[in-house]
Amino acid sequence: MDMVWGDPNCTGHFCFKLQANKEAMNRITHYLPLIFFIFLIIGLFTFLDNEESDLRSVLLDKNFPDFSLSKLENQEIVTKNDLVELPSLLNVWATWCIACRVEHPFLMRLRNESTINIYGLNYKDDRSKAINLLDQIGDPYEFSIFDHEGILAIDLGVYGAPETFLIDKSGIIRVRHVGVLTPEVWEEKFNGVLNNLKEDEK
């Protein structure tokens, strides 16, 4: 075929090139929504990463917020003053949180090695389901604070689970980690700070 369809006056090599260019433009136009979507996703992840970095630093070197909530286990009211034997960890968890199951063995290891006291913040959960889960898989916490409405979580800037906070002996938040607490994360973010805090106590 030596002419562009719809144009009887166009023949020869030039028309083949014109037709090829039109086909190329059609292909590009066809993929434009996909290209736009890819750039949108990249931009979104960049924005979320920046937001996460901001959230991690919101309460660093600031006092742990006051609260008055019940324990998960027996509905006894607890406050910030009940977080004794500082420094300690506060770990945000829930039964609906799959990632919390991933980090659970490491939390049990920290407890069994008596590395540090760990307190739980049970976040927007069902009380009976949470108690049953800990009975089944083991309880790494001194106790868990039951935050059904997310009241303390809001004050901490928590927007999901798991999250982990390192609190020093003065009740100051020294480290915040958003996501699964792994041995690698522990060594990178927590262990050095914890050792320094223990040295300061001597």
C-alpha cells in the first residue's frame, strides 16, 4: 500500500512516513494514561515518605503525652505514671494488624532476654479478641493499654500499626519507628540509643 487512507493525493515514501508517524502518535496517546498513572504513584509514594518522616519526628525529644485509659486485661485505669522502670518501649499493635504478627517473635525475644520493659498500646481493637490472641501466641508486654477509640494514639500521632516508641527514664520519647520492628531495625535505630541511656544512668 502506497497511500495514506483517506488522502488520495498523498502517495510515495513521504506518505508512508506520515502514516508511520500517525501510528506512533496513536500508540503514545494510547499509553499516556498509564504513563500519567505511573508518575502519579511515584509522586504519591514520595509524598507519603516525606509525611512519614515528618510524623516520626513530631514527638521526638518531647514528653510522652498524659493519658488515662484502661488496661486491656482487667479494665484497671492506668496513666503515664504506671509506665515504670523506664527506659521502656511502647509498641502499638492490634489483632487486625498482620504486620504485628511478623514482629511478635522479636518482641518475645526482647522480653525473654530482659533487654527492656515493653508496654503495649492495643489500637482500635476488640478487647476479647486481643486478650485471646495474646493467650495463644504469647504476651511480650508488661501490660497493654486498651485504646479502643484511638485517644492516646492521636496524641502520639499514630496513624496505623505497628509503631514503636522508645521512652527514656524522664518520660521523653527518644526513638519512633513506623512499621515492623525487626532485629535489623533494632540495631539501627534503638540499641545504640538504649545503651547510651543506660550509660547515663550509671
